Amino acid sequence: MISQTTKLKVDPRDGKLAMAHFYVAFIALALGGLMGLLQTLVRSGKFELPWGIDYYQILTVHGVLMGLVLTTFFIMGFQYAAISRTAGTHSPAARRIGWIGFWVMTVGTIMAATMVLLKEASVLYTFYAPLKAHWIFYLGLTFVVVGSWLDGAAQIMTYARWRKENPGKPSPLLSFMAIINTVMWIVATLGVASTVLFQLLPWSLGLVDTVDVLVSRTLFWYFGHPLVYFWLLPAYMCWYAIIPKIIGGKIFSDSLARLSFILFLLFSIPVGFHHQLTEPGIDPAWKFLQVVLTFMVIIPSLMTAFSLFATFERYGRSKGATGLFGWFKVLPWKDARFTVPFIGMASFIPAGAGGIINASNQMNQVVHNTIWVTGHFHLTAATSVVLTFFGISYWLVPHLTGRKLTKAMNKLAIIQGWVWFIGMAFMSGAMHFQGLLGGPRRSAFSTYGDSAQALEWIPYQIAQAVGGSILFLGIILILIIFINLAFFAPKGEEEFPVGEAENSEEKAPMIFENWKLWLGITALLIIFAYTIPFIDMIQNAPPGSEGFKTWGSW
Ligand code: HAS
């Protein structure tokens, strides 16, 4: 039976749905990138927005399109294709559900985007109270979440079929990883769905007068931190399971990769308070507990770094490399499928160090609400993750469209990766420095531009505009490559690379697929980390948005 075997090629019917996701993702990248350029120009103080366009409006368009639309659509498309490749062609029922999910997400995106463009929803990508948007914006976001659940359900159906057809066998690594990410996403989005459905929608419809801001922020961050791992894990799927094949090496350990993904499922949710360390209304003891759990979720990233170094080193030795870093020279630097994600990996070392600083309670007091945090997530999400997504597109898009990545496009892709890196080094680097000097995030230049302290920030803001302009060039390059690979590249076969474990005799322990166990521990950790603080908030927190405004911090 076709579905039982691992197919070398994604079925064209599944490919079509994956590509539909990518079209939306890359349109979001084009529009969101333009908004990003405008933002850095405005922040330099040398440029004013025309036609009454408001800074917070473009900031919202940028954040929603890049942080929520590009990522969710790309990830769902990639995972859908990866499961089809490794667990077998999706059934017609799964494919139908996938298409429904795609359209529900797309309609939701259009609803939310329209409201932002009409200036009815300048609430930034975190959209938490007391900022209030038009109800159509919240309904649109609900559609995006529900659509993603349907997309996820399609993936789970194919995984479940594989398990049924292959009793007692560990599932294919890429499928297993995709399912962990989907399950994490479903558990996490319950938080954001609750605040939108039970708090923000009734409030914006005028059905209730006030909203409990602390509860809404807490529900958002219950979702917001796993959200960033939802972005990261597809990049890790590529680093663990695809890059080894591209370089001609082996996956260091299949079991280690699975264990690190399970640790992400367990520890990425009960840590939302590390975004709320400066907020009143949460007992410091609970903040401390969640900081400890945050340090637990760093462990799977350290395991990943270890595993990647081991893969590179062993491959290097097999090619005769010697010394501590001899392997570095023998890696396939002329192959964009490797080099572009590798730039992302290397950037993740300082990016992760920044995250550890953020999570360290006292240091968080220095950087919180400064533009340092914006610098942090432009290194993590907008460099490590996004460059890996670009690297994936360079083989996946032609694989799905039946075309070839030509030598010329490969070269342009490598240039694109370096352009992005240079632009981001300027922009994110300057953001980190300006943050340490107290430069605020999410603040229009007009609100602080002529203050004495702001003079100190101006060189960093100009550096950000330079970086932003270089990055915009990077966006134009990736769009040229994407359009070429989707529509114009010569017809041919492009491989969907899937790595093999070094020790193919080693069978991954079946306990990794014991969902009752992992979901049970996940639920216990969430209940432990959140129940008492929630009771506290509901009993003692100021009741409505008016109360919150006096806190003065958002
Ligand atoms: Fe973060 C804020 C803590 C990772 C994204 N983060 C944010 C926000 C975003 C974000 C979007 O504790 C802002 C939200 C907002 O709008 O307010 N973050 C962490 C920690 C980690 C971390 C501890 N963040 C990420 C990732 C993101 C992301 C990943 C997106 C994808 N973050 C925080 C905290 C805040 C925060 C606080 C709140 C700040 C505040 O006050 O508001 C960790 O997961 C990082 C662990 C990573 C490592 C690195 C491992 C390295 C690897 C690469 C190996 C490389 C190789 C190549 C092999 C330990 C795996 C070799 C190359 C050579 C050249 C040698």
C-alpha cells in the first residue's frame, strides 16, 4: 500500500495544498517586509509616514503578518508536506480537512488584515488589553486559530494511520517531530482562544464594559511562549533531520532528537510568566517557579547544539578533517540548502544567549520593554528561524512544483542569506545596544524624539534604518527566488532530503510515542504552574481596563 511506505516524492495532491500555504506565507513576507522597512525609516527620525498612516498601524501590520501569518502558513505547509513524504500520502479525508483549514485560516487572515488596514485594530501582534480592536479583527484571529487546528487534525490523522499500519514501530522522525509541534500548538492556542472568545470579543462587541487585563495577558503569554517554539521546532526539524542528508552525513542520534522534542512539549508552556516578570498581581514565588521552568526549556536547545556539532564533526572526520574545527572547512558552503540554514544556526548561539539574559529575573528588569527585546526576537525568529525557512524553500518549492534549483538561483540564494545576515547584524545589533541604553520598544519616534536621552539613541536608530534597508533588499531577493522556483525554473526533479540516523540499528524507545504519558505530564505541569496564580488574579486583581491603565506598562 502506498501509504505504508516512505515515498521519495510528496504526492502532487498534497504538494498543491502545501504550496497554497506557501503562497500566502510569501505574500505576507512581501507586505510585512515593506512595513518593517517603513518602521526603521520612521524610527531614524529622518522620515515621516505619508497620508496619515500611523506608526502603530504599520507596526501591527508588520508584527501580525510576519509573526503570525508568515510563520503559521509556512509551518503548516511544511509539516503537511513532511508528513506526506515520511508517513505516506494523506488520505482524501485528511486532505479535505487540510483544505478547509487552509481556507478558514485565509479568510481569518483577510478579516484581521482588513481591520488593521482600516486603522480599526492598531493593537500590535500581541493584541492584549487594554488596547481594543474591532470585533472583526478578533473573529478573524479566531478563524486563523481554528483553521490551524483543522490543518493540524489532517496531519494527526495521517500520523495515526501510520501508527495503526505499523504497530510497535517508532514513527518516521520527521513525522514524529511535526506531530509534537502540532500537539504543542493545539495545547498552547487554547489560552489565546479563551481570552479572545471569552474576554476580548464580548468586550469589543460592547456586551461587557470591562476586561480583566491581567487574566487576558496571562492567557496570551500562556500561548505566547510556546508560540515562539512553534516557530522554532520546524527549523529544528530541518537542522536535525534534513541538514545531515544535505551535507552527506548522518543524524547523530534519532532518540536524542525525539527526546529534545518531547522536552519542548513539556516545558514550553508553563513558562509564560517570564514575559510578565515586571507585572504586579503575580506572586514572585510563582514567577520564580516559571523562571526555573524556563531554564529547563533551554536544555533541549543545548541538546540540539550538541547533536549538530556531533553531526558536523563526524562528517568532517569522515572527510579527513582534523583538529577542533577542521570539520568547518569541509562543509558544503556552495550549497544554499546548507549554507542559508547554517547562518541561521550560527546566529542562534548569540540569540539564545540573549534569551537566557531575558529569562534571568534581575537582568530582565534592565531589558524588559526596551528595544533589546525586539533585537532578541529579530535574531531568534527573524534570523535563525526565517533563514532556515528560506533554506527549506530552496529545495521544497521546486520539489513540489516539479522544477529544479538552478546554479544561478543557488548562487543568488547564498547571496540572499549573507545579505540577510549583514542587514540583521546592523539592525538587531543596534537594537540590542539601544535597549541597554534604555531605548523603549513599541514607541513612535514622535513620543520621545526630542528628549535629551533620545539624542544618545539616534546613531543606533540610524544603524537600524541601514540594517532595515539591507534586509528589505534581502526580501526582494527571496521573493525573486521564490517566484522563480514556483513558476519559472526549468522542469525537473528536486530531492526532498531526509536524513538517516548514524546508528540505524538503534530503535527509538516506544515510550516516546506514549501520548497519554506526555500529554498527562504536560497537563500536570500547566496545572501546577498556573492554577494558584490564576485563582489569585481572579480574586485580587484590579477588575477592569481602567484599573490597568494606572499601571502604565504595556
Ligand atoms: Fe525569547 C521575549 C527568553 C528563545 C522569540 N522571545 C521574546 C519575544 C519573542 C521571542 C518574539 O525570559 C518577544 C515577545 C514580545 O513581543 O514581548 N527566548 C528566551 C529563552 C530562549 C528564547 C530563554 N525567543 C526564543 C526563540 C524565539 C524567541 C527561539 C523565536 C523563535 N524571550 C525570553 C524572555 C523574553 C523573550 C524572557 C521576555 C523578555 C521581556 O522582558 O519582554 C531559549 O529558548 C534560547 C535557548 C537557545 C540556546 C541556543 C542553542 C544553539 C543552537 C545553535 C547551534 C549552532 C550550531 C552551528 C551547531 C541555548 C541550537 C555552529 C556554528 C558555528 C559558527 C560554530
